Amino acid sequence: MRRLLRLYLALVFLSTALSGKEPDDRLYRSFYGLVDTIRADSAAQRIVALQQFLHRHPGFADVYFTLLDWYTFHEQFEAGKAYFQSLTKDSSCARNAYWMLAKTYQLEADEAGAFAAFLRAVGSSDPPVSLLYEFVEFDHYRSDKFRGEALLRNRALSVLSRRLAEAFYAYFRSEYKTVIDILSQLPPE
């Protein structure tokens, strides 16, 4: 059991370490400062403020997650879904918008909708490691397990993303030696 926990923690650490570029401290401070200042506002004002921040910083994933949380918390689920759907038309927002749509479909227990949205989020370029992990985890727990594994092979992913996806799938199949072998042979960035 300890080895499994260590392996899981190693995967989580790896996901975090490989999740992209160095975060911009000013952007984080600005975003979380905004979140603190709008806490006393009405639900509608909070959501508008977050949407405005998102439009200024479309690549900042934290705002998407916060918006999804607030839409859900304030029982504006359908409005949130419609908003994220509208963002899919903007190439700078599409990946994160599809990711949030996948999460909304998961909350509705709509496996087919979530699967389709996850595939769009993963896209044809390199997804964030956390998105890749979340997709593989979702694919593992679906009733039609591991259907996405074959579909990912047809995506134009980098060698690193492809190998990480293979490691994540092996992890969810309890093939821990395979995970270790893959991780020990990851290509340099």
C-alpha cells in the first residue's frame, strides 16, 4: 500500500512539475486579490467580475475553475454551461472551456457528453498534464473503460505527452512496473 501511495504522489508531483510554464506571480496575485475583493458582492456581480478577468487573461486556467465552482455553488449550472459553450468558439479559450464543459457533463452523469468534451479539450496540441491526467482518470472510471486510450494515439501529441498518457493509463490498470519504466525513460524537455 505504501508503494502505491508513493507512486501516486510521484505522479501528482510530476503532473505539477510538468504542468507548463512558470506561473506569473503578478497574475496569481491579481486574480486571488480580485477573488478576495468580490466575496461580499452578489453572485451575479462575482460572476461578471470573473468573466471580465477571464476575457483579459483567457489562458489562465484558475479563473475557469473558479467560475465553474461559483456557477455550481450559486445554482446557475445551466448559465455556466451556456457560458463555457460560448467560449469554445474563441481559440484562446476553447481548451479550458471544453475542459469545464467536460466537468459539467460529469456532474450531470452524462458520460458521452463528458467524453466528447474531454477529447476536444485534449485537442491536437499538448494539453496541460493535469488535463491529460483528468481525462485518463475519467476514461478509467467510465462504463466503457479505456476507449480514449486508442483515440489519444491518433492525436498529434508530443512524445512527452504521449508517454505521460501511457504512464497514466498503466497506473489506472495497476501496471506499476510499466509506470516506473515509462517515467524513467521520459524524454528531456
